[in-house]
Amino acid sequence: QVQLVESGGGLVQAGGSLRLSCAASGRTFSSYAMGWFRQAPGKEREFVSAISGKGRTTYHADSVKGRFTISRDNAKNTVYLQRNSLKPEETAVYYCASARKITIPASRIPDMYAYWGQGTQVTVSS
């Protein structure tokens, strides 16, 4: 059974930084692309960042380019999201996800992901 567990959320001031982690188990981690999404209160889930299985390709939403960095450590079965220069409007629950198939590349499309974590709350105060 595939499990994804996010951690690292919390309260941070605007302009601050926070690193999220997502630990995976139950499948060959390095074979699958991983993604980060977020959902703010009253809004739809939106794509943040994605990374290929080997970590050679990354993909970020335009709104976070230059501020967020996605990375992975396949030896630890963990994917990270380093978030800098945080904004209050980025308050949301952040979710990590694992791709449906080995052949799926890093993607911004939620349907490309089969497994999701429970989410971690991030609150950015102004």
C-alpha cells in the first residue's frame, strides 16, 4: 500500500521560508514523478511543483518560479519543497502526490497522480 506523509507545515511570517517534506512508502519511489499541490480555503486545488523520478526535470507554477524549489532524495524516499519569500495568499493545505504510472513525467495535472498525502497546513501571516 502506497503511503505519503507530509511534514514541515506551520505558521510563518510573510517573507519567510519553510521546507516541506513528503515521505513515501509502498512503491519504488525513484520510478515515479512526484508533485506538490495546494488548496486554500474556498478554492480549488492548484499545482505548485513537480519533479521527475530521477530528479532531472522539475516544473513549477508561474506564481512560484524563483521562490520555490522542488527536490528529492531517492535514497530516503522523500521529496521536498523549499519555499522562500512566502506570501499571505499562499496560506493553504499543501499536498504531495505520486504519479499513476512510471511513464508519466512531472505533471501539473492532478489526474496524473494516483496517490496523495493527507496534507500539511501552512499559514503565512502578514
